[in-house]
Amino acid sequence: MSLQPLRTLAALLLGWPAMLLAAGEGRLEEGMVNPGYHEHPAWFKQSFLDLPEDVQEAAAADKRLLLYFYQDGCPYCKKLLETNFSLKDIVDKTRENFDVLALNMWGDREVTSLEGEATTEKRLAEKLEVMYTPTLIFLDEQGNRVLRLNGYYPPHQFQVALDYVAGGHEREMSIQEFAARQAPAAASGRLHTSPDYLQPPYDLSGHGLDKPLLVLFEQKECPACDELHTDILERETSRELIDRFDVVLLDMQADTPVITPAGRQTTARKWSRELGVKYAPSLVFFDGGEEVFRAEAYLRAFHIQSVMDYVASRAYQDQPNLQRFIQSRADRLEAQGVHVDLMD
């Protein structure tokens, strides 16, 4: 089961806020502290939120429409705005090729959906299964989805996404193939295998039943993979959580034989393509033999740990809103005297 239909995003990537706002209002939900606000660039599209009309206007200007779902207090939205959109080459490329429309994940503004239905920002976010902020959905000239980014992508990876959609390369190849042709960033050039992970031959058909299965899709030229293994997963809380999973690390660019949890023979490369894995590292979680969640964006320790806790505790079964689970977990830790630093 792919990320898009179930509990994604997260894609994702998860700009989980320090604190959530009551939907569409300027007040905070009870017990939440001030999350702070982020101003959007003046060049973002000013719109009546009629999405079919916005698609047509973008096409008439030889552009494509980019839907940007955010929420106030989201540290990864802040990073997108303050890091990515502070770089002149990214700003110039985005303005030249896209109309960017900001939509509040919890907002009550009226929106005309791509199907022409009257709705609100928050209902549209629910319909599109927006679980992470930022979530960016790139549309073509007919309003069809070309690419979806669930969470924050660092500048060099964000550039790849912009180039892929702006150039219309979806007509020629997948985003994975396109990204593989780009010059890699500096990285260790190795996979961070561990004797604690499942070893080849990779028969996953008996895993993800007694306890959840965590599939790490990575690649050798991957700075974020290096950071995940040399820092985040080395932390005590991370080690305690990862012990609650069967874990397998697969090179998403390799033809390594794999038997999936459903018992089908394939390769790591083919399986990652079938699952729609776009980013390394991606953490894909299986429970009861089926995919139940994934994280596929740049995340710091607290959010990686929160995703693992969300699945390991099986909280996803009772709390479909990841954001509220994150808030509850942060409150619980703070009450125990553990300070939560969202970007640590």
C-alpha cells in the first residue's frame, strides 16, 4: 500500500509545528503555547482560491501551479521560507516557472477544488491527505498532479524537484530517474548497514507481523542518510525505539533481490519505484504486512523519534492525525522535564 492513500505524508516530511492553531482562527488550542508565525514571500500568488481558475492563469503565463500547504508554528515551513526561499537561484527559478499558492492546513477560507467543488482549506487538506507541513503539490497545465513533496527538502534536493517539474520531465522519466542523473552532494559514499538489521537474503514475508517492520530506503551518495545513522539513530531514545522494529536497509538504486511483506519477489530498485519512494532516506513502516506510514523528507531527531513512536505504539490506529500525536508526545515529554527542541 503506497503512502498516498494512507497516512502520509509523509510525506510527509514533516513540518510538525511546535504548536497547532485552532483551525482558521487566530487563537491557540487549549494548553498550547505560542507557535510563532511566518510571513510568506510577497511574490506568492494572490488568489480567490478558485483552483481551476488558478491552473488556467498559470498555464496562460506559461507556468504551473504549486500548492503549498503550511501551518503556523511549523519549523520546517520556516526553514523552507528562510532557507530555500532566501536563495536567489531557487527564488528566480520558482517565480519564473510556478505560481505558488499558500494554503493553511487548518484554514477556513473558502476554496474551489480542482473538481469544482466548494470546500475549505482544511477540508481540502483532509481530502488530499495532507499529514505533513510543508506539503507541496505540483500541478500541470490541466490540473493533474505531477509531483508531491511531503515535508521539507534541503535546497539541493528542492532544486531537483523544481527542475523536474519546470522542465516537464515527467513526460520522459520518473523523478527517481531524473534525480539519479543529477550531480550528488558530498556524502560518505557508503550504506550504513548494521548487524542489528535484517541480513540478506531479504525475505520480508514473515516480518511486520509480530512487530512492525521498518524499511529504510537509502543510497550511497546521501548526506541525509549519513546524518540519520551517525547522529539521529545513535541517540539513546532512537535506539530504544528502533529496537521495537524489525529493520531492513535497502539501496533504492540497487537490483538487490527482495521478497516483499506480501510475498512477492522483486528488487530493491523496482520495489522503491512501485512504492513511489522519491527521497533518501525514506522510512517506510509496515504493520500486519501492510504499509501503514512513512517519512520521506529531511527530519531532525525529535520527528524521526516521533514517527517511530507513532507506529511502534500503534497510536496510528486510534489517532489518525499525526500532528495531534506529535503535540501530545511533546507535552508528555515536557511534563517529564524533557525539553523538546524540534530542530535538534
